[in-house]
Amino acid sequence: MWMLMGIVVLVLALAGVVRLLARVARLEHRLQLLEQAQRAPASSVLAAEQTVRVADPAQAPSVAAPPPLPPFMAAAAPAPEPAAPPPASPPAPAPAPAPAPASVRSWWATAAGHIRDWFSRGNVPVKVGMLVLLAGVGALLKYLGDQGLLNTPIELKLAGVGAAALATLGFGWHQRLLRPLFALALQGGAIGALLLTVFAAFRLHGLIDALPALLASVLLVAGLCLLAVLQHSRTLAVLGILAGFLAPVWLSTGGGSHVALFSYYALLNLGVLAIAWWRPWRVLNLLGFAFTFGIGTWWGVLDYRPEHYVSTQPFVVLFFAFYLLIPLLYARRQPAQAGDRIDGTLVFGTPLVAFGLQAGLLTDAMPLALCALGMAAVYALLAWVFIGRGHYRALAQCWAVLAVGFATLAVPLALSASATASVFALEGAALVWLGLRQQRLLPQLSGGLLQLAAGFAWLVAASDAGGAGIAVLNPVFIGALLLALAGAVSYLCCLRVRHPLTRTYYAWALGWLTLAVGWEIFHFIALVNRADALLVQAVLSTWLAAEAWRRWPLPELRITALAGLLLLLPLMLLQADAHQQPFAGWGGLAWAVVLVAGLRGLHCLRHGSGLISLLAQTTWWLLWATALGLCLWVVVGATALGASWRALAAILPWLLLAGLLQWRWRWMVEPLQEAHANGRSWLQGVVAVVLGCWWLLHLMVRGDAAPLPWLPLLNPLELGLGAALALAVLWFREHHRTLLPARQQAGLAALAVLALLSMAALRAVHHLGGVGWAGVSSSVPGQTSLTLLWSVLGMAGWIVGSRRGNRSLWLAGAVLMAVVLVKLLLVDRGHLGNLLGIASFIGYGLLATVVGYVAPVPPRGRASTSGEPA
């Protein structure tokens, strides 16, 4: 009884699976009809609706009728159904919504719905009747056996069941024209009973051996598939394929040969291929694919050993060939309106699964690379043959993608990392070109990703290579050049269509070109000369980019030229770090190249204007001022001259540049000429900042004029400080008149001069008076000198302001004298015990008295020319 119940449950499960498959097929068919309706022009739809309204009612069903039934099914259609009025227009797509997601409908609800549909649709009586009949016959046989009424041998029992099944099969075939659905159910049930009989004779009672049982199952499955094809019954075909692939499973004894198993599956797949020639039954193809590769992979994981390679490899190739051709047959059987529909699961799943199996069979990388290359060749040949046939265009495009993919996969398996980078880079550029030409996003993305993969492969190759090889003629350098070439090709392709990634590809190409040359410099040039070589590389980049911009005025080229000039500044510091100053060693030759190539590059850029031209010319002059300043600073520092000479040498090129900008601007506009006519303020501003920073840094240093004696204000340090302050004040007054009023500008300048003279006085005390520099500002001579200096300056302000009638200058002198008075009371009062402190007070008093006599306060306005003296 349990065996009988198991059989019934198995039949129910198979029926449910078949029902699900049939439902999927119907939904696919309805989706196909909906797509065809959407593709039709709106005018055609309106015309069809009008035709339906005025046409004869007998012809109206042709508008919305499904595809015609086979002749024997059409002849057996029930008579009352045509009497129903047909719909006037195709059914709206709303009744066929997309299947609900798993989150909305539970698995149990879905299964219950399918079971309900199976029992409520189609020929329900015959379905239920066959199930009940099987259960009843089984119960009757068990009852008769329990009562001892069936004491016949088991052979006769099985023969009787087989005879009854054959009779049922014959009756079902006889009814195929009158009652097609009823006949199909009988045929499926009969062959199912025959398969169960074979199973019982082999497994339960041991009446036949495994080979006869398998052959009998093959014959039954083949007959079932033949009946399915003849009667256009996908359900019978699915039942046959399921039974065929499951037969080795339920007939297996655990000790069979894998060759026999795969040979049997090869015959089954040959049947699937034959059915695909006549019928586009996708579910049948998917079942064959799943069982073939699923059970094959299962066996490979559990039982495969290296000695099985020779007997296993042909079957893997054969199964790959089967499911390579089946999608072609599926596309062949599609209607003209759906010629672009392909079976993506088989098209892309077959090579992936087959190559995965090959990876398990082949242990070395080179055979696997040859396998990938062979698959690429097969797909490329198929794509080349079918790409020109409109019905197969979509399938051929998929094959072309697979060909490119497997060819790409073969590269890292067979070649080194550097060669992989080269191939990936060129292939990526080709895909970018193809994607832009065909206006397809996938090839463009694939091309970009391939170039990224090429970059990673190059990094791997570079890390493994080290400094091995010959300069320039080494795979790492050539690989980087090919990456740059691929990026340049992609940039030019994107430039033609103004693609958003145009500048990205330009930066990619420029970066790899720079990296290629930098790699050679760092691995084949001595450490001390690398900065010189990098300097030449940067200026040559500027020159080449400027030359290219002269012929093709692209903004990226001007930016590249400017970037090369800007890089010269940090590279110059690297030179100084390598050999103390930029012009030492090979640096002189490098700077000669900078002079020639830089002037030529700026000459090419003079036809443009704007910010880049201003920055380029400004950078050019700042570069030379910095280089010469570094050179003089190092050269003077190597002599016996004092530190002040070194400081003056470092700032001398900047002072010269500031003077030229102030009085000989026409000399400075070369080589950009008109393009740099408005760049004076930019350059002067930068120079003024440099001079100001140098002035602040050196204002409070002690100074050293050796071998010359120290002369206040005539020593190299204070001459440089005075010149820097004068040039900075001139620049500020000329270009920033509106920033501060003239009176405030004069006040700031006076404070700077006061600070300069005060430090000069303290240096004089240090050098001439022998006072230590650390305590010179707190010493009595230092304070006395500041008191006298400030008093003289204040008196000069009083006198000049009074004589010129400049009240502001007179008041400035008065303020300075007041500061000196406060200083006398707070600081110098403590030094009244020595002559210098007394001299401070006496000197201040005499000066104030003289000023009060000769320089009274000037009037407040020009109208009053007389008044009381101050």
C-alpha cells in the first residue's frame, strides 16, 4: 500500500511540475503576443479596430484568435464552443500581470494555486479519473493479494499491467483526433505505467538486468517524445524528457560506468536536439541543459579522478556542442516579428558551465588558455557566419561578445602579466571604439573596465619585474606605452562624439605615458641624475603639448603644457637635494633643454589668451628666478664670504626680476607677447610676496659682511633689505591705490623704514660696539642708539613737515618723539648712572629744543598761513 501511495504522490508531483511548465509556456506565449501588438504602429491598431467593428461577426475572432491548432486538435474541438460570441478586440494585457514577488505571495500560496489550477483547468475529469483509477486499481490489487486470490507469479502480474498500459496507449492514440486532451492524458499515463512496470521488474523484483531495463526505458521515452512531436504536445515532451533523465537515477545500482551514463545522456540530448529542430520548446531545452550539466557536475565532484580524463573530455565537448546548436535552432523557429529573441540561459550559461568543467579537468594554465582560445574561435566563427542574417543578428552579437570574452580570458592564462596588460589595453580601446560606433553602452563599459584591468595587470608585472631588462626594450615600458596608446585611441574616439569621459581618457593616456618614461628613469638612470632626467621629461611634455595645441587647439593640451611648467618647480628642488644646486652635474644640460624647449612651448602658446597663458608666462619667469637664486645661494655659500652675501645672492635674481617688471615690462612679455600683456600685475604680485617673505626672514638676522668690514646701511644684507622694501612699496602704490588711502600707505611704508633703520642701528652696535647679538636690544648702547635714531627721525619729520607745510608728516615726527620720550621714562631712566644713558636724555632734549625753534607746527589748512608756533 505504501508503494502504491508513493506512486500516486510521484504522479501528482510530476503532474504539478508539468502544469507549472505549461503555465510558463502559456505566459511566454501571451507575452510574445503582447510584444507583437506593441510593435505594431498605432495606425494599424486603429485600422484593425475599425475593421473589427464593421466586419462580419463570423470573421471577427481572427483578430484576437490564438495561433491555429494542429489539424487533429482542430477537428476534435468541442462543438458548443464556437457558438459563443468572440471578443471584438484582443484581450487587454491587464488580466495577465507579472508574477508577484516572493515577498507578496508565499511559496505555499503559489503551490496551492498551481494545484488548484491543475484540478480546475483543461480536461479535469480525465485528470482526476486517471489518478483515482490508478489508486483504485492499486487498492484492488492489494486486496486481492491479501485475500490470496492473486497467487499468480509476479511475471504474469507485471505482464498484465504492461498489457493494460499498452491497450490504454492504443486507445489514447485512437482518440487523438476526436478528444485530443483526453488522448494525451491517456498516452502519458500509459507510458508512465510502462515505465513504472520496468522499474518494478528491475528494482523491486530483479526480473531483468540493468541494461535491458535501461534500453526499455529509452524506447519508452523515445516513443513518448515522438508522440509529443507528432501531436504538438509540449506536456508529453516534458514528461518524456523528465522520465528519460531520471531513468538512470532510479535504475542505478551504484556501480555503473560513467561512460554508459554519459552515452545515454548523449542519446537523450540528441533527442532534445531533434525536437528543437521541429519545435521551439524552450522549457524542454532548459530541462535537458539542467539535467545534463547538473548530473555531470555532480558526478565530477563526487567520483572524478584524473584517469577518467580521456573518457570524460569527449562527452564535455559533445554536450557543449549540443547546447551550442540548440539556441540556434530555437532562434530559427521564432517568428519573424520575434527574430531578436534568444535563449539567454543557454547562450551564456552553456559556455560558462562548460568552461568551468574544463577548469576542473585541466590542471595547467596553458591547456586551459588553449581551451578558452578554442571556444573564442568557435564563437567568432559563428558570429561571422550569422551576423549578416537579420533573423540571427541578436544571437550573432551575443556570440561575438562571448568570443571577445573568451579571447580576453585566454590572455592572462597563457601570457605574462605585462603581455596581459598590453592585450587588455588594446582590446579595451577596440571595444570603446566599437561601442561608440554602434552607440551601445555595454561595449563602452567593457572597454573601460578592460583598460582598468590592464592597469592592474601592469602593476603586477612591474612589481615582479623590478629593474630587469634593457632600457626601453623591456615589457614593462612597452606595456605602459600600449596602455597610453589605448587611452589615446579611446580619447580620440570620445572626442569625436563629445563623450563625457573624453577628458578622463586623456588623463588616463597622459598618466600612463608619464609613468612609462618615469619607470625608465627610475630603473635605468643613476639616483643622482634622476631629477635632471625628470626635469627634461617635464619640459618636453610642455613643448610637445604646446606644439600639438598649435595644430589642434584642444583645452586639454594647453593644460598639459601648463602642468609641465608647474612640475619644473618641485623637480628643481629635487635637483637641489640631489646635487646642492640645479645647474650642477647634468643639471646644466637639463636646464639648457628647459630653456630651448620652454621658449618654444611658450611661443606656441602665444596664440591663445586667458588664465592658462598668464599662468604659463608667470611660471616661466618665477622658475628662472628661483633656479638662479638657488644656484647663487649655493655657489656663494661654498666661498669664504659671509652669510649676508649668501642672503643677497639668493634674492638678487628676484630683485632684478622686480626691477625689470617695474621699469622694463616690454622685455618681460616675451615670448607670449600680446597673450601676456595683462600679466604684469600677476607676476609683480608673486614677486612682491617673495620679496616680502625674504625681508621678514632676514630683518632680524645679525648679518655678516666678511671679508669686508661692517658698514651700516652699506653692507650686502641691508642693501638687499632696502632694495626689496623699495620695490615692494613701489608695486603696492602702483597697483593697490584703491585698497588703502595714500596716508595709510605712507604710514605703513614709514613703519617698515623705521624697522629697517632700527635693526640697522642694532647691527651697527653689534658689529662696531662689540655687543653680543643675543642681548644687543637690551644693552645700554643698543637702547641709546635706538633713542638717538628715533629722535633724529622724529626731528627730521618735524623739520620736513614744517618746511613743506605737511601737517601729517610733522605729526608723525611728533608721535615718534613722544614714543622716544616714553622710552626715556620707562627704559633709559635705568641707565642714568652711566654716560650713555645721560647722553640719551641730553641728546633728546637738545634735538627737541632745536626742532621747536626751527620747525613749528604747520597750519591745519592752506587758508591759514600764520599762527602760533608750537
